[in-house]
Amino acid sequence: MMVARSVDVVLLGPPGGGKGTQAKRLTAAFELLHLSTGDLLRDEVKRATPLGVEAQGYMQRGELVPDELVGKMLMGRLHSQQAGSGCVFDGYPRTLAQATLLDGLLAELGRRVDVALYINVPDEELLARLTGRRSCPVCGAVFHVVHNPPRQEGICDACGGTLVQRADDREDVIRERLRVYHESTAPLLGFYRSRGNLAEVQGVGSPDAIFEELRAAMGRLKR
Ligand SMILES: [Zn+2]
């Protein structure tokens, strides 16, 4: 009898590029487990597991949680039944050291990263999306000057507050975030490209269109 092999996917993409949305759709369509290390960390801390308590110590001191500790959390989740058919790694790895660590974890289970899906979005497109955000300081509602404009320019639909551009959404702040993103992502792209399992998708257009590209890339996988 043929047993379907698990599929493990690394999802790479810029801030504001719709990666979280696509990760959810991929996991639903291919019955994979969505593994976001941010969510994983918060969950372990909330449940006060031994690893969570240890991680919280680092976070309270304002330090980065060490790779090995996050690796142990990932391993725990990889051993779970839901992870049996494979995972979508969202927001991980971010560094070459983490990519190597992930390879080691998967190898222990006789698995590997089958494909690294890279959602490539031009910086100018990301800037337009992110700098167009307007927030209501009164109720927290978020609008977009093009994609989700308020009924009256500059005024919150929900409470009538005056909309502002948050400091995080200013062009210079976003350009710096994108610079850091490119600097840290380039080595990862090189890493997966050199192994022949990088699939690049153009992240421009509707979420549906981008998802179809991702689905097609998954379909080209050798199973
Ligand atoms: Zn408001």
C-alpha cells in the first residue's frame, strides 16, 4: 500500500506581503499544520510549560529567545499527530542558523523541507500598501486610503475620531524594515535555491490569484 508522504513547506515573504493569509489557506487546502514560531512561543508561555517558562525569562529580560529553545518547542509540535502530514513554517526560519536547525529537526523524523515558497512583492507595492494605512487613535479601527477608505476622508467610520498615520506606517520606518528584511532574507533564498527547492511566486494581485500560484507550485513538487 502506498502511504502519502508528508510535505513540509517554508513560507518566505516580506512584511505586509500577505504571508499570514496565504499560510492559512495553504494549511487548509493541503491539510498541513500551520507553524508560526510567534504563535508557538505565545502558546507555550501562556500554558506555562517548562519551555514556556524558560522562554518568558528571556523575554522579560528583553533578550531574544535562543534558537535551541525555539527548536525544542518546534520539535514538540513536530511530534504531534497533527504535524504528521506536514507543516507550513510561517515566519521561520529567519536566519541560516535557524534553517540548518530546522533541517536537523526534520531529519530526525526522516523529513526535509520539500519546498521554500517565496512570495516576492516589489518594495514600491509594499510601501503603497503600508504607508496608506490610517488608524483611529480613539477606537483602534484601521483604514486604507485606497483599499479600505473611510466614508469621509480622515474621519473614523466607527466613532468619528480623526484618523492618523501611525509612526510604524511612515515611509522612512517602512523602508528601514524592508532593508532589514531583504538583508536577512537574501541568504535564506540562496540557501534554498542552491538546493533546488526554492519556488518564487509574484505576490502582486488578489489574494486568490496569489494563492493559485502557490497551489501550482505545490503541484509541481515531486511526491
Ligand atoms: Zn474610531
